Amino acid sequence: MEAAFTAEEVASLARRMAQRKAVFGPLAPWLLKQACAQLAPLAAVEFNAWQRIGRLPRGDAHSAIALVAKTSSPTQPSDLRGIAVGALLAKLFAAGLERRVTAHAEAAGLHAEGQFGFRRQRSTEQAALALRTVIECHRQQRQCGGSSTSSEQPQRRHTRRRRQRGGSQLWACFVDFKQAYDRVPRAQLWQRLESMGYGGQWLRAVRELYADVPMSVTAPGLEGRVFSATQGLKQGCPLSPTLFSLYIADWEERVLSAAAAGMPLALPQLAGQPVPPLLYAVDMALLATTANGLQQQLRLLEQYCAERGLTVNVVKTKVMLLSGAADEQTAMQRVRRARHTFDGAPVAGVAAFKYLGIVFHCTQSVGEAAAEGRARVARFAAASFEGRCTALGLEAARLLLSLYQQMVDSTLSYGAAVWSPGLALAAVRRLGTQAGAAGGGSGLSAAEQQHYRTLRRLLGLPQRAPRATVLAETGEPPLHAHWLARTARFWNSLVAAPEGSLMRQVLDASLQLAAEHTPSRHRGPHDIAQMPWAAQLQSALAEAGIAADLQQRQPLQPEAVQEAALQH
């Protein structure tokens, strides 16, 4: 971490920077890429000088704040998010510092285990699967507790059913921090980094990035007005997510230590280990098996935020009962009775919440809720895409299909490795019948229906055109084959997770659920939707003719999986 910058390191950073990366000032990424051999040695000398002096030149330290709307119709300043667009050299310098601290933090285990944001080998899909697996563990416990025998005493049966209705609950609070980066006190951040063992030249270089932070706002009427930012992290800086992650890394330890000391936090467990708060950058999910346990966690978070200068946006923070209710009405009644609060303000309850882009529902399976949610998002993306293509006069089918894959299909299939295995299983089984292969819309998920609907419009086909015709015209594989291949790649990331890691606990728990799962005799769409994630994937592979025993934790071949799904 203390080594001097080299021309090779700067060249590597330049190659990783996007061609059209937004920067402030005359030096553009495309120019640096074209003249990398000549400019990288000069930039390395410049960066080393900055470290020795302890301050950036004012021109390189300057950032322009671009205002990005957080809502479709912004009406007040809080509806806008300020993104700091810095000078190219300052961004490269920050990226170099980020690369060094990331490698060190991962090797030293300084990040919270439940932190999935902006870390190598971590992803939103992993965080979402962790949540899905915890939900399935509790819902399966509730279902397993639902059987009774004819010889059971009526009073005992009544007591068991009453306990079942209130037992095996899983509560969640999805916490939204208000202007998280902007509110970080820098003095406390430096102290926190020093307490973690950081210092010397690296910390001096980080502090110099914030020693003098001139900023201006790129908005009509505000051009040329420069002010200095004295608090918070820069939005848009490559280093900011890692700094924030390290700043709050001890929150997880505080929760686990409090639980171990006897505080009734009611943390759920996976593979015999407590599940820590799930984090993705500034997004946090608190989980508890009782309503009181969740409230205790919120009180602990109140104290932590007061110490760290952080603020929770109570209006956007939501509470859910993810397991323990037979229907949505019952779930919402229990949430209202629980009356969760944060710092004296009530926290609203919801029946469904979009966590990291994937919809989770209080009673629906993840596959059902997420497919509908992604279909809604893709519908808007498709309308925008088609309107833009019409305005530009784009008509070539090949071009339209290529753009569709990048702009719409990627939106539709976001997070598919978590929510699609059951849908892929249903699709493979459906295609095994003559009626399913012929293709109307029967049995298709909302996501699949949206996919074929858009493709038919792009190709100018009637909406009743068989799916086989649509696929033949596009030359593209069916959606379920793409999903299975994507899930196979995701599976490989799970089996590579280190022993003792949270993702290894998630994998072990999901495989245990699959081993204990008793498949329904008929296995209709609803039965498939209720299967654990690993059981859905195992069954989908088997239906596609792939002989793979997931219990052995062996890697899969994504290309072979897709080919088998196509040939089935």
C-alpha cells in the first residue's frame, strides 16, 4: 500500500476506465487510452508528487456536481442526487488508492461479512439469495409444522395451530440512510481508518483528496459559483464506496456481540450460525425471528447512527413480515400491531419490497413476485426503447435485436440467478409437452410473456404468433435457457466461496433444504414455486438431461447447461 505509483499501474487503471466516463476538465478518458504509453509515466510522477506534498492541485481537486433526478418528476431538492464529476487524473489517483485498500481489506478480513457492495467476488445476487434462503428456511419450518394426525388431542392440536400462526416468523427492516455519503464526518472517518491499522502514505493520500474540495454545480444560473465541501464523501468517486463500507464495518460486530451478550435481537440462523445484517453499500436489511427482536435491532441502530453521524430516512425505511403469515392480510395486520419505530418515529409496513432490484413478497414465492416485478420494469424499458428507435428511424431487425438484448433483456433478467430456477424448471417441463412446444401464452411467467410480447412487436409479428416462430426469426435461445446458463455461472461462484463465509452458509442451508424437500406428486406451477432454490436448480438440470448432483458441490459448465436446455 505504501509503494510508489508506477507507469504500469497507471496504465492498468486507465485501461479499466470506461471510454465515456464522465469527467470534469479537458482531459478525456478516450484521449488517455489513445496516448496511454506516453501519458502513464507522466501521471505516475504526478501521483507520487501528490503523495509527497499531501495536497492535489486545485484544478485537479475541483469537482462539478451533476444533479440526477431520483424520481420521474422531481419537484424539490431532495428529489435530486448530486454526483461529483471529478477531473480525470484525480479519478485515476482515487482508483489506484481504492485498488490498494480493497486488496488489503479483503486479505485482512476488515469488511463486514454481510457486506456485498462493491467487493470483488460479491454481488447483489448473492445478497438476494442470502435473503431468499433465510425466508425459505422459515417458511419450510412453518409448513413442516402444519401436519397433524387424527389421534392428536383437539386441545393440543388447537394449541399447536395457534403457535404455528405466530411461530417461525421472519421479520425484516429495509433501512434507507439519508444522504449517507454526504453525512460522513471526515474526522471520525480518519479515526476509524487509523483504528483499523491504516496510516502512513496511503492514509495521507486519502486525506489529501479531501484536504481542499472545491465544487461547483452544473445547473442553470449556478455556473461559475465555487464552494468548498467540508463534510462527507464524494458521490461518484471510485474510493467512496470502500471508505463508507470500512466506516460502518463494525456495525455487524456490534450486532453479533450484543446478541452473544444476551440482548434479545432474535437473529435468524443459517447452518447453525447467526445471520448478520445484510449490506450492499448503503442499503441495509435487518432480520429477526420476532417483532421485538427487530425493534431491539432498530434501537441498537439508533445508538450507532448517533455515534457515527448517520441519519436514517424513516419515510423510506420499511418493515415486512417475510414468513409466519398465511396471507397478505394477516401479515399486514401483524406488522401494524408490532408498531415498529426508529428514534420515536413509526416505521411503515409493506407487503412487498424491492430489495436490490428483486421484489420480495410477504407470502408469495420469490420467483412469482420477482418475475412480475421485473416484467413491470422491462415493460417501461421496452416502451422507452421502442420510442427511441422510432425517433431515430431504426428499422434493421438485427440492430433492433442487438439493442433489445442490451437495453431491455438485461433489465428483464436482472437477478435471474436468484429468482428464475423455478421458472426455468417449469419452462423445461412445459416444452416437454406438444402443447407447450407449440406455444401460446399458457403457463408462461410474467417475465416470459413480456419478453415474447416485445420480440413480436420488434419483428412485426402478430401477438398470436407461436413462440417457436419468434425464436426462429430471432435466432435467439429461449429465455429459460439463458436463465439456466446464468444460474450455472452463479452456482460456480457459490461453490468457490471460502469455508466459514456467509455465502458458504447460504449454500449449505439451501442444499439442506433441498435434501429435506419432499416433492409434490403433481408438481404444478405452484408446487414448483414453493421449492427451495437448490431444489429448483437440481430439478431443472435433471429435466434438461444434465446429470449433476448439486449435493457434491461440483462446478457446472454454463455452456453445456444452455446447450442441454436448447436440445430438450
